Amino acid sequence: MKWKVALVVFGLLVAAGAAGGAWLLTAMRSAEFWESAIVAFETADREQAPAPGSIVFTGSSSIRMWKSLEEDMSPLRVLNRGFGGSHIAHVSHYADRIVVPYAPAAVVLYAGDNDLAAGSDKTPESVFADFQHFVALVQGAGPGTPVYFLAIKPSLSRWDRWPLMRDANRLVAAWAQTTPGVEYVDVASPMLGEDGEPREELFIADGLHLSDAGYALWTSVVKPALQER
């Protein structure tokens, strides 16, 4: 009987974990979920105000976890304002607090990955519309500010979502070709191997976030694009 009790307890723990995970995923889709991260940025700014005119990198965890960003982009002056598992709409929600105040020389956005993850009802078209709105906010506050969209990456853990992400990339890339001040930076294509699938060495164990090799690849694509401004 003990093993039956153990199985029941284990089942309840799994169910509780699944319920907690579902709650967290739902909560993370709300812009308000990220308020504490934004407040932390504002606190840091009060303690040491960033110099105006930096290139602001913002978006989701692939930016937040880019610990070597300043070194990688040197001598360009950059500021990392990536937060959590944010969507493009979340970055827009907080743009007047973590982008606009810095009077950026340019803005680099990586987001859209979480927008199209499993469980989301967003589409490539809605991601594209959200990006257009973000550009309007940035350039409305600072006319002529260049905005760079880093292509949504193909990843091991979200490979089943790649067709949607690829479609969103194509929409943004086509728009960027005809829109002054908007640049599409293709970090996605070189992340695919000869077999057409994501290169394993570019990811850490979770199969989603970038390894040192992944960030080195991004640097090799992003830095030249910024230096061409």
C-alpha cells in the first residue's frame, strides 16, 4: 500500500507543479508581471545615470543574459535593458521608462521568441504589428532613431515553433527593406547547420538560451551591422 500512497503523492506534486507552471506562464504574458525588473533598472539609473546616446539593447532573456555585451560591442557604447521572458508588447509598454529616457543613438530589439512559444495565441502577423508599434513609439520620441530587429532565433527547445517564427522574421525583413530607420539583422540563418536544424553548440543545456559560442556568433553579425550606421 505504501507504494500506492507514494504514487498518489507524486501525482499530486506533479499536478501542483503543472498548475503552478501554467499560472506562471499566464502571469508572464501580462506586462505588469515585469514591473519589478523595470523598477530595478530605474533604481540603478538613479544610482548611476547612464550617459545619453548609448545604443540600447532591449527585449527578452536572450538580451538579459548577454553578460559580455559591453565587451562584445566595444568600442560602441551600449546599454543592456533586457528583461525576463518579455514579449514585444511588454517592451513597448515600458519603452518610456527603459528606452526613451536614454536618448538612444539606436535601439536593438530581440523579442518575439516568447510571443510565439507554445501556449501563446499570437501569430506572425500580430508579432509584426507589435514591432511596428514599438518602432512608432521609439521614433515618435526620437525622430530618426534607428531600430534594429534581431531575427527570432531557431532553437532546439522551440524547433516545432520555428515555422511561425520564420514567418514573423520574413514579415519584418520585408518591411525593413522599405522603411527608413528600420533594420532587420539576420542572426537566425547562421544558427542553422548544414542539415537545416539548429546548431547544438550555440545553446546551453536548456536548448533555448545562447551559449558563449552563440553570443560570439551574434556578435559577429550584430556588431558589423551597428558599425555601418
